[in-house]
Amino acid sequence: DTLETPEKPPERPWLAVREKTGKHMTFRVMCYNILSEQLATRTKYGYCPSSALSWDRRKQLIMAEIMNSAADIIALQEVETGKYYNYFLPALQAAGYNGTFCPKSRSKTLPEEERKHVDG
């Protein structure tokens, strides 16, 4: 399989919970389960083409989706420690966001090399 150029994510409708009126402010929250690279396998997702499971392709599509959301608050799930610090945090900081990573509690019981694969 060869990597295809990522396409722009499809437009998603947003539901305005409350419009800005008077002293009230609105903000947008995005919660996104990105599917950890370790879990995105052909064994679990055999119906998906390899290109759709490729981390190099998915990370670009995921980041495009996040940026297109224009969210004020972003909560990501199933982000591996290494992916957070080496990809998501720098990319999101470049866009003006700041973040905190909270790994699953089992990470405290693992050797250092295995901790980078624990998701949060």
C-alpha cells in the first residue's frame, strides 16, 4: 500500500447550545478519540484499507479535523505518550493551544521504554 494525500475532512454540523447574548460567552469543546496507533491494526480493523490505518496518514487527518473544529477546548483520548509530546503538543502549541497529558494509571507500573506507548 502507498500513502495517499490526505483529503480535507468532511464538514461537520455544529450545534450552538447558547448564542452570545449580553454578558454570556460561548465556547466550543471538542472531544476526540483518535484510536491509538497500537490499536489501529489489521487484526482489529480488517475491513479498513491499510492506508486508512497508517499513522502517518491518520495523524494529518486528525490534526486537520482538530484545526477545522476551531474548538476552544480540546480533549483527546487514546493518545500515546510519545505521540502527545512529539506530535500533538508541538502542533497544537503552534496553533496557540496549551495542553496537559494524563496517562492511564497503569503507566506508573511499567518500565520507562513501555510508558511511551501508554495512552491517555
